[in-house]
Amino acid sequence: MGWSTLVLSIDGFGGPRLILDGLMNLRRKLPHLPVILVSEEVRFHDFTTERMALCDVTIRAPISGPALELALAEAGANNLIWQARAAAMQQQDA
């Protein structure tokens, strides 16, 4: 059995700018894994596909229960879009 969702607090890693390569590598290797990033450095929750190359959802810490519930739901939906894009990119590279 694999993971169903990765919730990663990135502040301990130096924030999003310092771990960009690692996040992009994770997305390429595990496109089916919904990724939620948590940080005090972001200004607001982002449930859009704007950061899709890095994650499915970004939420601002501290996290409330309702925000986490919404993040989990949106991450799953956004990840389906990411999987389709990743598959299309692989076909283009082939």
C-alpha cells in the first residue's frame, strides 16, 4: 500500500525557494501522489493549480481543521489534472 497524500511542512527546509528542485523531482517520480505544502511564509491558502509543478495545494500555517479538509479535497482533484499533464509531457518526450 502506498501513500495517499503527502502533507509537507516546508519551513524547516528553508521554505519553497530552497527546495524547488526536490519538489519538482518528487512530482516527476510520483505524479500520482497528491502533495500539500504547508508554510508560514505564504500569504494565503492556494487551492488553484498555479503551483502544479511543485504541489497540488499550498496552505498557510497554522492550519485550521476546515482548511485541512478543503486542502485534502482540492489536492486530490488538482492531482488528477497534474497526472494528465504529466502523461501528456511524457508522450511529447517519447
